[in-house]
Amino acid sequence: MAAPSVDSYPLELQPPDIAAHREGNTGIDWVWSFAAGEPGPHVLLSAVVHGNELCGAIALDGFLREGLRPRRGRLSLAFMNVAAFHRFDPADPTASRFVDEDFNRVWSPAVLDGPRRSVEIERARQLRPFVDGVDLLLDIHSMQHRTPPLMMAGPLDKGRRLAREVGIPELVVSDQGHAAGRRLRDYGAFAEPDSPKNALLVECGQHWEAAAAPLAVETALRFLLACGTLDAADVAGRLSPSVPAQRFIEVTEAVTIESDAFRFVEDFKGLETIAEKGSVLADDGGRPVTTPYDDCVLIMPSRRLQRGQTAVRLGRFLR
């Protein structure tokens, strides 16, 4: 059964007017950076890697307007794929995910140093020297389906540790990324086990649900606390008084679409737990896609069922 259109979700958020932030103060449009008097890491909060994901833009716009500044180190805020963000149309809200290609699949030397050109690759090349100077990254995203928020911590222990220090959201996914290309959170030293550099990607809920925006703000503030960029006094009254204990999911494999006729057998939304090994999840041009083990958890099944893209990631809860 094909999933219903993502347009069936109501638009509870509106894109903020970020025009005032265009010039930045770094020599790169839409990128701001502020240094503290005390030493500390260079921390980057990034938003609108995908132009139809509004919660990160709302969070960064609010931080800039309120004059958020670091206690230690350097705090940077970057609106990444603004060309896509400015194409957002409430009448067709999915169309602004990117202009030419997925900005979150181009972060590898092979692509950035290669001959290909696109709006997204050129923007990534412009941002690359700046990102190279970042120690800690929180990349703020949202999801197609209305499922509980996820922290995407990557496959390394250091990512899981940082997720624990942030403390939200409740579900943390340890994953390898996508066959179609490398994400920003996996770029360079962020993905090296022996490097002190580290990165997280947070999925704050469905793209346009109202709850995604305050979660983006709170996750960012907790991230800045964990990094030592802010003190508790700086966020007094802005954090939830109690949060549920985190649960960790290890992704063991990603299902990459091999045909132009991929179809899920049910309208999966994500975080379904399939009890029996060998259960059929989808048909990929006549090839059945089945669960590799009992109690298999489905992570972010996609509505963009195109050859070469990730259809769904398969994982299990860690005890």
C-alpha cells in the first residue's frame, strides 16, 4: 500500500522571515558567529539543510533576535540551504526540500572536490571551510511522518555519549547514514572515532507540527549546556522540568531502493516494531524486503521512494 501524501499533514508552522539575517558577520551569507571572552569549543547550530523543515529556522531566528551569546568558546548559527527554504510554498510544502539535490547527501570529499555542480554542492563548498573549523555540531531537522522525535547520534560511542549529555529527545538512533551520500553530521572529523569533534542530528517531529519548533529550541539549548557554551542560569525557565529516560536504537542496516517499483506493504509511519523475523515489509520490483530479526524497529520510512535512496532503516532497541 502506498503511503498517503505528506501534504495530508496540517501546516501548523509558518516559515519565519529571516531576511534580517542574510549578511551574517562571517563573510558568508546567512552565517553568524559570536566569540566569548573565555575559551571553549566552536559550536555550530545549523538549520534548513532541507528547505521544507521549518523548526530549525524558527529556533535560529529566535536566538538571533534575542541576542543569544556564548559564555565560552564560539557560538555559530547557520541557515544552510536558504535557496531551498525561500522556495517554500504552503500549497506544495514538500517541493522545497532542495533545489537540485539533497543537501544532506553531498558531504564527502568525492562530491565536494569533484566536478559535479548543483545549487546544493556550490553552497556546501562555500560553507565547507567554515564547517572545518567547528568542534561540535547540532544539525536541526524534522521528519515526513508524525512520529516521536529522534536524535540521530551516528555509529560511534562519542555520538551516543553526547546524546546522553543532551538528554532529549527520548529516542536516540545510532546509525551509519545513507548509501545515497554523506550527511553533514558525518562530515570529516565528526565521523572519526579518535577526533574530539562531534556532531548530532535531531529530528524534531513532523515537518509542520507545532510541537517541532519548541523542541528544536529546547534541544539546542540543552546542546549548548552540554557543550559548556551556556550556563544553567542562561536557560533558566526555558527547559522542561523533567524528561523521560532515553532509549537507544541501533540501526543494523538501511534498505536502499533498487528499482523504480518499490512499494511498502503497509502504510508504515516509523517506530513500528515487527515481531517476527522474515516478515515482509515491501516489494522492490519483485524482490521482497523482509525483517532480518525478531522485534525489528522501522526507522523513518520514506515517502520519497526513488531508486538509490533509503526506503527505511532497520534497527533494534539496545538493552
